[in-house]
Amino acid sequence: MAAIITLSLLGILVLYLGLYKAKSALLPVTLLGLLLALGFEVSKWNNIDGPIYNGMVVFDNYALAFSILCIVTTGLILLLSKEYFSSISNNVAEYYCLILFSLTGALLVCSYHNFAMLFIGIEVMSVALYILVGIRKKDYNSNEAALKYFLMGAFSTGFLLFGITLIYGATGTFDISGVKDYLVLNPQSVSPLFYSGILLILVGLCFKVGAAPFHFWTPDVYEGAPILITSYMSTVVKVASFAAFLRLFYFVFIPLHDFWTPVLLVIIIITLFVGNISALMQSSFKRMLAYSSISHAGYMLFAIVAVGSSSSAGILTYATAYSLASVAAFAGLILVKKSEGSEQYFAFNGLGKRSPLLAFIITVSMLSLAGIPLTAGFIGKFMMFSTAMQDYHIILLLLAVANAAIGIFYYLRVVVHMYFKNEEPDTAEIVFPLNFKIVMVFTAVLTILIGVYPDCIISLL
């Protein structure tokens, strides 16, 4: 809980720094606060007290692992933000404040033990993002993205709350342990309200993770938002949402596995095909990453549909690999767009000659997202496929392999443009700042390390 309190106070402190025009102190103070919160999370490892605050939250190793991933990813994204937000707005403090409040909500989502806390965490995480997506007031794309995100977010919250209401009506409790006890003690007399509640919660959570057919807000919102905000949404928000998803369906709804599995299987298949085929058709690198994030949501749902003892470790590994590769990819996009003024594939032409290090790191991230061996992405996909294989979802596995092949094509398309296409005659020089080098080298090294030595992260859970 100390980390959540630290981040809440840090958000207020950052606002005061902005009020007194201490812009140069914003980034250092924010990063120091994140390090302090990270220290609190690490210090709680293997020191589980059980649910606290009348059973509202629980800080077990599962919650801590996903919280640590969210904090580290946010730190990397904010490290890229030096001078980035200043070019968009004069009110830089608001960016840091809103991201910190959103991160606070993400940690609550990772640690909830009560449906009320799940709802509060999701709303705190999302409301800050509604503002961040549309913070470029004069950009019509940003305005449209914010409106779509707000409307779809409110719509999905309605489904989630209605589902929670029905489950409360059937069980008389918001505590997830109480809900689990109800299922265990009444295996043959589960209320019809409960079944309806599960389906509505499933719809609400699928909206949050961007799974098809509830994905239609994702590409436009990701494209309209500032690139760093898109990076945050596609990593931290998705990781926290999947942590909540797995906790609920693994620790609570597992006795009714046979009821919700067929529904989730259909959602996974639609998600994989919609995400990959749509990504294949894109000419914009940013929009391709948006559609590919939908397909990655489909792969991560494998851990839930074939839920078992290895699901938590598998989804943590996949989420880590995806987050590292996405941060590197979006960082590369920022540099290329600043140089070329475009997010299209052709902006990457000849990047291998102009900036070999940048091209290599983007290549590593693309290979990891595609699931090529010796990268963290391969280990993540292998664990997801192994989980599905253990439950004998053979048809699902074959469809996933076919979609993975499609993914390789559009990810390697970027590599082809960097190394095999001639640069434009009026191409500007790529400026590679130190903070970008630190973040991108760190993510690339970690991506390869996890790909070669996967036990370093699998053993955590």
C-alpha cells in the first residue's frame, strides 16, 4: 500500500512543481518517486499479510510482480518524455501528474480483492487517460480519439458494473473470496444471475484489454493520442487489465470454467484474425502497432482460456516481453517522426545506414513482437501455446500459429524498409538523444536476456 500512497502524493507534488514553474525538476522528482514506489513493492516480496483494509486489497507476489512491471514500464516511458511534452504543451506538469494518477489506478487494479476496488482502480486508471488522449486541444484527431475513448470507456464500465451488480445479487458480497466460497458451496445451485454477471464482466474486461469484437476504439485512440501516451496505454494499461482479468477468472470463476470457456474461445479467435489481418493492411507504423496490440491481447487470453498453475507466470512473461518491445518500438517511432514528419513505413527507409544502432534496436523489438527465437517474445508465445496445448485446444493452437505467421510478415516489413529500401533524397539526419539511447538499449538487452535465460522471470511466479 505504501507504493500506492507514494504515487498519489507524488502526483500532487508534481502539480505544485508545475504551479511554481519548476519545470526542470519535474522529471527527476517523478523518476525518484517511481524508484521509491518500486522499492516499497520489492520490499514486500514474499511478505504476504493476506487481504488488508477489510479485504479490499491484497499484496501477494502476483500483485507485486505486475505492479513492479507497471512501475518499471512507466519509468521507461517517462524517461523518454524529456522535452517531448514541452513540444506539445506549456503545461508539462499536468502530463506527469495524470500519468502518475493513472499508474496509481493500475496498481489498484493489480491488487484488488474486492469488486469495489476493481471498479475504483479501473476508473482512476482510465479517467486520467481520457484527458491525456485529448490533451492536444487543437488537434482534431486527438479530440476525436479522446471522445471515442471516453464514450467506449463509459460503455464498458456500464457492462462491468452491471455484471458486478448481478454477482452481488447472487452472492451478497463484493469480496472475491466470498464469491469463490459461494461457487464452491453451491456447485449445483448457482443463481442464473451469476451466469449473466460473468458474461457482462467478460464483455467489460474485453473492452479494457482491446479484445475483438470490443476493439473498435483501439486503433483510432492509439493513433490520435500523443505517441508516448499511446505507448503507456498499450503497455501499462493492458498489463494491469490482464492482471485483473486473470485474477478474477483464475482465482474466482474457475469452478464455472466450462461455462465461460467457449465464449472466450470465440473471442480469442476473432481477436487474433481481426488484429493480425488489419495490421497487415496498414501503411502507418503507429496504426500497425495499434492493431497488433489487439492480436497480442488474443495471445494473452490463452492464459485465461487454458487457465492453470502456469497461467500467471506465462502472462507475466508475455506482458514483460510485449511491454519492452512496445516501448522500444514507440521510442523509435518518435525519433523517426521527429526527423521525417511521418509515421508511414517509408519514413524508415534507409534507417539501417543512417542510424545503425536505432535500426538494430527497432529490429530486436520487431523480432520480439513477432515471436522469433532468442527474444523474450518467443518465450512468451511459447508459454501461451504450451498452456493451450496442455488443455488440448489443438484447433485454437493451429489458428494461433497461422496468425503468428501473418504477424511475422508485417513486423518484418519494417525491417525491410530499414535495411533494403533506399532513403529519400531529402532525408534529414536522425538525432538520437542520450535518454532514448539508455531506454532503448536497456529494453533491447533485457529482451535478448529473457529470450536466452527465461527462467529469470518465469521463476518469479
